[in-house]
Amino acid sequence: MSTEAEFRHEVREFLESLPSLLVDADDPLERARIYLRARFDAGLGALDYPTGHGGRDLPREFVSAYRQEASGRVPGEAGFGIGISMCLPTIRDHGSHELRERFLRPGLRGDEIWCQLYSEPGAGSDLAGLATRAVRDGDEWIVNGQKVWTSGAVDADMGILLARTDPTVPKHRGISMLVLPMDQPGVEVRPLRQMTGVSHFNEVFMEDARIPAGWVVASEGDGWRLAVALLAYERSSLGAGGGRQPISTDRLIDLARERAVNTDPVLRQDLARLHSQASIVGWLNQRSGIHPSVTKLWRSRQGRLASGIAGRLAFPGGAAWDDGAEGGSWAYGILDSPAHSLGGGTDEIQRSTLGERVLGLPREPAVDRDIPFSDVRRN
């Protein structure tokens, strides 16, 4: 195994070759695909994966070293982040040999895009109350139900699906995790237009959609444990700066100077707080064993504070809209900020998780936890 210094030199050589590969690519999705393929083919796309699946089986420190070297020098992962940061690690850690063989390499190379089919209209914060059904029919599963708030579903090739496979047992025990092919007649994706003007989220309707019998992650009925494992990856990714980004502190400082209010003591205090929070998130992500809900909460707080400062500084220009400049206009950043506290679980869910799983506080009471799901009254 190479030393970290040798590895960093290897990464820098790869990064220097990247601009020539991207020179003719304008579409964010295509730029991300070119980058991911080049990264994987250079041996840098699966650093902590087993060697048998295109990885290098390196310690996590090398993953951190790559991120440090690549920061600000590579395209965003666009629609590929859900697969690379959430779905594929779950399959790597818990999937069968067949699933790892089928999905890890094409997902890491950017050949396939993934989405996460979790929330439902009647199962948001109480995710274990999901009602989407998967019924075994010979060599296939037949799926019927609805999902909502599904990021990137309109572009996805595959979806990691939570479905109820046994309604006769309590709700947490009757769930399975399956891999759903999105491009089939039984799957309909309907984009949800947000107040930002874009449609990151989607509704997904499944009517007699089909899944090969072997495409169950781990085992039937083990879905809740896997759902928690994937959510930990999601929150770690969001806490580390994946997904949507808060308005940057540097942009806000530049705006304060432009408005000639950078000497205002209250504003300076808020900007200092924003800078401190960004530093705290970075330091937390360098610690091993930190619970992902901690960094997720810090990122949510940072996003809300940045939005509030931007609203004060940019007013009345903050209402001006620049079509086609997603993430570029002040209005977009301000309107997008509530999503920091929603994606990956609300702040309230993060606090409950930390209270129960880190501090050891008693669970909130639930009257339906120990009775068969089929006996639970639902609207």
C-alpha cells in the first residue's frame, strides 16, 4: 500500500488531467459522469471498497485525503450523489455477492443513477409506517404503492426501495429493502415544482412494478435495519457538505462590503458565527465515530443562518430572480434554505435520534410499535 504522501501525489496528477476531459462538457450531469468515469478508471473512485469490486481497500484516511485534494477542483456529483454516497455503500456492506457484482461498478463509474424511495404521503417522520407493498410472485416481486420527496427520480435508472413484505408482523419487522428498476411500465415519476422554481423532488407511483426475486438487500424482513444504515450514510454525506449547499460565507462577506455595511457590529458578529459554524462542521467531520446526526444538525443551522443574513443584506434585491442561475441568485439561496432542515430527516428527528441512541434517553411512546401492521388504524 502506498503512503499517504504518495497517494496525494497520485491524486494531484489525476486532478491535473481532468480539465482537458471536461473542456467540451457543459451539462452538469454529463460533466459529473465524465468525472466519475475518469476517477474510477484511474483507481480513485472506490478507495474504501473491496478490491474485487474495483476498489483499493484503503483506510478512511485516504478518502479524507482525496476530498482535501479535490476540494474546489472537481465538478459536483449532480444526480449521482445519492447512489455514490448512500445506496452503493449500503449494498457494499449488506448486499449479496450478486448485487455487489451487478451494481457497484456501474454505479461508481457514473453509468447508472440512483434514487432513494423512502418517504410516503402517510409515512414521513414515521417512516416505519410505510404502506407500499411488495408481494413475491415466483421469480419476481410485484410492487404497488406511492413514494414522495424522491430526489432525482426523474433521471434515475435504479431506486433503493423500502416496501412492506409482511403486514402480519409489527411495522418495523415487516419491511424489506429492494432494488427497483425505474425504467419500466409500472413506474411513473411526477416532478414536484418547488418554490425555487426547480423540481429536485418527485412523486413516484408504482403499479404492478416488477423486481427480480434476488434483488433484496440482505434478507427479507431486514429492511428497517438497512434503512437506518443508509440514513446514517446520508446524514454523514450531508454533514460533510454533500447535496445542497448553504450560501457561502465568502459571498456574504463580499455582499456586506458591496453594501458598505461590513463594519456593522451586529452583522460582523453574525458573519463570524457563520464562519465559526463552517469550521466546526469541518472539524467534526475529521473525528472518527461522530454520530452523523450531529454534523447534519450543524449544517442545517449553518444554512438557515446564511439565508437569514442574505435576506437582510440583499433586500430589496434579494427578490430579484435570475432564471437559469440555480444556486446563483440570492433569491434561490434564500428559498432553498428550508430544505437543509428537511432532507435526510428533519431537525426534530435528528434530535430524537441523538437523544435515544447517543444519550440513552427513553424512546417516545408509540401505541402501534408491537402490534401487527395489518391491525394498525390508518387514515
